[in-house]
Amino acid sequence: MTTTPPVSPPMNHVLVDFENVHHIDPAIIGAKAVNLTILVGAKQTKLDADLVVKLLEHTASVQLIRLTASDKNAVDFALTYYLGRAVLADPTAYFHIISKDSGYDPLIEHLASRHVRVRRHNDFTTLTFAAPPKAAPAVPKPAKPKSAAAAPTTAAAGPPDPMNLVLDRLRKHTTNRPKKKKTLLSHLKANLGKEASDADAAQLLEKLIKAGRIEIDDKEGVTYRV
């Protein structure tokens, strides 16, 4: 009888307009299959110490973005930008905007018309995540007719995807990930094998960036979203 592999829960991207909603549900921080982005206005100069400590414990799945411009709607436009990036990188995920500002609703309606699953919540009390799709029941494998002339064969598996291998290793080693682009390129080259070139490592890094799994800042610091 064949067995069905477990179905992974859908990814949920939660974007918080912290200028509008000042409370973060601590249960969301570091939750399974949740990426949290918090956008802080330029005039918000203080954050709760307990919140900051919890955010630092889960840097792989949390973005804290502080704007430097205090113009009207600055946070709204920035949140829209980061929402668009998340949709581009993970179009089949679920997206949640935490804000009392109904100005987001026309954008949400437009995205919904393009089959993007996005909702706005006034606060975290109405935030719920979709359950993973039910796995198909196991189906007995049909017996093959016996033949004296037939010899057993083994299907040849294709080579593993280097990007998936790297992501698996990064998920397992959360404390010693490379912090700079140069170190990360060396790490990727080593993972690709002794015959890999610098160009191979650079190409893999570009794929990770385009997939939204890695971000390189202006000082070549690395942020992981694996």
C-alpha cells in the first residue's frame, strides 16, 4: 500500500501597520508557516522591550522595517510595496494586513480579482489561518503481473535541486548562518560541490533572492526568510 506524504500548511504573510495598530500578538511571532512584517512610522521612537526580545529570537521569519520619512501615508505605501514583493515571491500563500485603515480595501479587492488570497484585519483578534488541504487517501498499489522473463528495475531518481538542499541546511542551522554576502557565497559554493565555480554560487544566490528567501542590504548584510 502506498503512503501519502504529509501536506505542509500554507504559508501566511502577515503585514502590520504598526502606526495604526500598536499591539502585536506574541503568539504570531515565530509561529509555524508565518512570515511577519512590521512597519514602524518615523515618529514611533519607542518599542516594548519584551516585543523586541521576541522579535530578535525569530529573525528568520520576522522583518522589522522603520521608515525614515514621516509623510502622510508613508507606512501605507511601504506596506503595499512589501505586500507586492511577498505576492510575487509566494503567489499561492495567504496574505493578511493588520490595520484599521480601510484605505487598503480597494487594493485588497483588486488583488482578490487576480486570485490573490489577501484580507485586512482591524487587529489580531480576527486573524485566523487556513488549515492545510486534506491529503488524498492512500490507494493500494496494484500488483504487477509476475513474469519469469522480467527482471526487477529501479527508477532512477533525478539529481536533487541545489536550491532546496541549501534551504534545508539553512533551516537546520539557524545559529551559524553566514551574515555577509561574501561569506554566504563561499557557503553556497561549498554546498554545490568541489567542481562548483564562483559563477555557480552567484547564480544560486540570485535564485534565492528572486524567490524571496534571502535579502542583501546596502552593507551586504544577509536576511533569511527560509
